[in-house]
Amino acid sequence: MSVAIVAEAQTPDEPTRDIYFEVKKRGLKTRYIPIQRLSVRVAEGGAVVETRRGPLDASVVVVRGLGYVVDSNTLMRRVSTIRILERSGVAVINPVDALMTCRNKLESIYLLKLAGIRVPYTVATEDLYYGYAAAKEMGKVVIKPIQGSRGFGAMMFNDPEVAFQVMRTLLVARNPLYIQQYIEKPNRDIRIIVVDGRPIGCMYRVSNSWKTNIAQGAVGIPCKLDAELEDIAVKATKTLGLVYSGVDIGEGREGYVVFEVNASPDWRGFKQATGINPAVYLADYIERVARR
């Protein structure tokens, strides 16, 4: 009944440390492993995932990230490594397919829309003139990377002619265009943390900028969950196959709108704002899975 916690950083960040120490409190053998140190050996006896110490002996693997900026070869190797663990019977949290779905903003926004959840009007294309026409139709738009987090690389445009110039540059650099209609909202959005089908709390992320990410300078303030918010957050989490998540919701003119669902949420701002440590709830779930 051991637990391995995996992420890219050589030194784990605060949420990863929170999980590590909460799991250890429950009497489970716990180990942090940078994902670069997980190797795969395929030989006559089958496939094994191991480190320099030998085969990875864990009943639960918590994956806190596959890497922020990695090339396709590295990403494929890491995904395959985690899939091999899953197929060997190891419980992976969050499951690797769910991690990959959330990493892909287009795939996740499509699945949320399919589930009946309100999302921003979105266009993804590699056709410059198609993107330009979409920007003219939408009015105010946000162009962002299909992969990314914390608001890095997201740009807002009121003028489609300026957006055209930026889109052309992105395409020259072989980046697809991911364009969303800007949602008019208060100077805040809502972050809800869901663990094992239960919303454990929420905060407003208040900002003087249109970007409401804590990493972009927003301030967390506690908010009160209502039944509709709870339903949206739980439904979005289940739709994307996640055990736990951070769901970002905007207060649009026509009602709540889900912007993104984060599969490895950073909850430092959430902890400060609400006094709630999501790792406590996640460690409870991990313990139940490990002791089955």
C-alpha cells in the first residue's frame, strides 16, 4: 500500500508537498518521483516501469503533471509510461487520458459543450482567413494556446485587424489558432475545487485586469457555493473523467460559463482565501483506493 507522487519538477511545488505530507499522515509509504526518472523496460518478462532503484512498487500513482513545455516525443513517452502503469493495475490519479483531455483546450471545451455545459463561443483553425472572419464575427476575442495554463500567452483583441496580424504570426510559427469570444463579466471569475464528486469550496479570483488567474496577480476571496455552481462543477469534472479538478467559471450575462477545467490545479491561492486544503480531501480518497 504505497503511493508515488509524480511531477516534472525536481523540487515539488506546494500542492504536491501538501499531498505528500497528507498521504504520509495516513500511514502510507509515500515517495515523490520526478517524471523524468520513470523509465520503461520491455523485455521477455513483459513491461515494467522502474527507476534507478528498480521496479516502481506503488498501488497508487498521483500524477501532478506531464510537463508544461515538452516536445511531442517526450510527451508521448511520458503518457505511454503512465498508461503502462494503469494497464498493470495501478490506480492513477488523475487518469492519464483525462489529463490529456484537459491539456487539450479544444477537446475539453467540445466535451463540456456536448454535455450541455455553457462554454464560450470557440473557433480552432489553421486557416488565417477563417480565423479572421471568426474574429470579425465575435467582436472582442481572446486568442490563447491550445495547451497552456495560468493565463500565459492569452491575448485579448477588440480590433480584428490587429488580431489578424497576431494570428498570421502564430501560423508562421506553426501554432494553430484557438479563438474565443470574450465573455463580459465582473472583474472576477470563480474557482471551484472538486474532489471525488464533491465541491469542497470556491473562491472569487478578483483582478484589475481581464485576466483573473492568481498567477497573473488576481486576489482570492472566499465565495459561497450555490446549487447551480455545485452542479456545474461536478458535471464538468465527471464529463472530463477527473477524480479532482479546479473548475473556472465566469458570471456571464446569460449565466454561468465554464472557461476551463484544470486537472492539476494549483491551490495556493485557494488555501489562502478559504482556509481549505484540498490535499486533505484528496489524501482521504487516495487512502481509500490504496487500502482496497
